[in-house]
Amino acid sequence: MVTTTAIQITEKLRQIVGIDGVLSAHADLVVYECDGFVIEKNCPDVVVFPRTTQQISQIVRACNEVGIPFLPRGAGTSLAGGCLPVGGGVMIVLTRMKEILEINLRDRYAIVQPGVVNIWLTNALKGTGFHYAPDPSSQGACTIGGNVATNSGGPHTLKYGVTVNHVLGVEAVLADGRIVQIGGPAEELPGLDLVGALVGSEGTLAIVAKIWVRLTRNPQGYRTLLGIFDSVDDATNSISEIIGAGIVPAALEMMDQGILEALEAAFHFGFPLDAQAVLLIEVDGLEAGLDVQRDQIVEICKRCGAREVRLAKDAKERLKLWKCRKQAFGAIGRLSPSYCTQDGVVPRTQLPHILRKITEISARHKLRVVNVFHAGDGNIHPILLFDERDADQIHRVLAASGEILDECLKCGGSVTGEHGIGVEKIEFMKKMFTPDDLDAMARLRDAFNPLNNLSPDKMLPTAGSCGIEAKHPKRRAAL
């Protein structure tokens, strides 16, 4: 039902960005009813596409004038409902702000707009000797603005760090429409680390409109290995042994048999389909020490029970291996019409335990679960396969997801490594943090967003907030 407020704000938005920058028909709005967390859905009242920071500011001020909530969105690849317009309102989609504004190799930074797709910056830097280190698995689709919102990780962040370690500063629009710059191209700034507070705040503190990112010099060389195991326990034990030996790989990823089946059908790489798990391991740095590290890793894997350890023989084979890993989620469409990806973290030594627990939980709930994850830092991504047209399957997926995340907490871990809290995991915040911790976070949010009109009902628990166990689909459709 179209309200008077929605009509008012639609007209104001058209004056700011033009008729072609506003969507208000239900057939258009339904595209924006959810992000990658497909279980919870709700349409915004209006969608608007700004092209400049000034337009974002004007949009925010217009929303405040009529008293309607608003929230930012990037490519919608997030997996915890961070883009869900819980109570409707205005969705500010930043995908038309897609310019790489500056690349400064001497000072090792780039300036990008939030709608720049992560891999666009990678491609723009080819041949320069530098790269942007954070490389989420959705690198070909996700935006850097979205990476900032959730503090995204990726395979190579084991060595190089997550997004917050590579953001120098932002230009942002506050909840009252003011434009501010926090940080900038300088490496170190005095005072409180407000950039660190904004990165990972999931759009609840401000709308990021410009980002200064750190560029990293390319390593001299790489050694990329594929360890093949007949036992998941052997694979996870190898992970702890590699790190325990003092080796810090650039990446250390694990894929189980279910993922291998989907990837082999999609890419025909030659994965052994009878293997229970494989480890994709990469070390990089000065050429002088890489062969020694490679040989150490091979010896550790074989000592821990690896059937075989393969070495990527050239750059082409290395890139194909990484293509397989980064497109693993896309290949899951061959296994199931819908899936729910979890994002827990456990200490590395607890990986064998949590994987056994996931197997037990999946059997009890009669669900198939496959695993592909950042094993080096204990960031697990169990993928629960189901059909969202079946209400009973949805109920079982939510119950199983909750049990997996509870077990991560029991292991001394976290309920998110990079996907964020969104709406999916709000109730878990009460399990992870004390009331005093949550009060401090709420006070910070209130300082930036005192009326809670920017991304309301996200990330932090509020009165009446619903947790994962209480969610129900608003509209059912196969992925």
C-alpha cells in the first residue's frame, strides 16, 4: 500500500537525482527485498540511486524532513540481512557511484567510490606492482563500500588482514545529512580511531561515500599447493601444524567433498571426488625463502596423512585453482535450489571438533551441509542446502544454523568473521557481549545516529528485535 509519506519522499527524491534515479513500482522494489540472506524479505518503500556525496546528503535530509527511515545498499551480496529494509523506508543504492577516483602509487593509496566492485580495483592495478589485498570470495560482484560495511575478509587476509587493515579514511554522510571526512591518505592520525569504528558498523553509523584504501606491493613469488586428504580430521590437523611451525601462509583454505563435487562439475579441474577434504595453501614473499616453506608444508601435510600434495606448475594453474575456490558458492546451485551460508569463527585447534559437530547437527536436522572456509584463521562457512519453498526445511535450517553458531561460542569463538550481524544474528549479540558492552556500542551508535533512522533494527539488539530462531520468510522463491 502506497502511503502519503512514500509519495512525498518519492517526489523529493526525483527532484534530487532525476526520474531515472528513483524506483517506486512494486515490481521494481521486489528486486531489493533481501540480500544474500534470502530467508528474511521485505520491500523498501522507495529505492534511490545517488551519483554524488552531495546527493546522498540531500536524500538523507529529505528523509528526515518527512520522518522516513533510510539505509544504504551496495551489490546486495551480503549474507546476514544487512541490506534488509526491516520497516520499509528509503533504500539508498550506491552502485552508480562506481568511479576509481585516484591511484597514487608513490603514496600507496587509491580513492574509490563505494560502488566500485572489488575486482575492478584489482584489474586497474595490474602491471603496477601493487594490489588491494582484501579479496572476498564474492570479489567479482561485491563492492568496496559493502566490504567496508561488514569488514569483509577473504582467502588472503590470513597474512594481509581484513578490510579495516586497508582503509585509511572515508568521506561519509551522517544520519542528519552532514558530510564529514574521517581519516585520509596519511598513514597515522592522532585521536580516536573513528575509521576503525566505521568499518564493520554495517551502515548504522554513517553512509560511506568515498574511501581511501591502502595499496600493497606485490610479492616476488608464489607457491600454491593443493593437499588432498582422505579424512577431514587429517586436513584440519595439518592446518594447526602449519601455523604451529611458524609458517604464515598468504592463504589457507579448506573445501570438503560436497564442494569438490560441485566445483568439478563446473570447472573440470581434476579434483579427486573420493577425497574427503582438500587444502588450498599459498605462500608468497621473497623468492629466496619460498621453496623452503613449500617443502615444509608438503612434509607437514604428508605427516598428517595427506594422500597427495600437488603444486600449481604455473601462473595459469594457480589462477584456475583460485577461480575454483572463489566461485565455490556459485557452484552450489548445482546441489540445491537454495542455501544458507553461516559465518562462525573458532580457534584453529577447535576445527576438528566444530566440523564433527556440524556433521552431527546436519544429521539430526536431516539437512545436507557442505563446507568451504578460511581454515587458516578458523573462519568457517558451513553451507546448509535446502528449498526455501518448503516451510519445514526453512525451520530446520534456522534451527541448525543457531546450533552451529552456539557451538562456535562454546569453543571460544564468534558468530561472524566477515558477513556481519545484520538482522540474522542480532540475538547472538546478547550471547557474545555483556549488557555493559552492548550499552557502550549503543551509545556510540547514538552519537552518530541519535534518532536511529539510519539502518534501524540492525546489528544491535533493541526491544522486540527478532533473532534467527524467530524469522519467517515474507515471500518464498527458489534461489
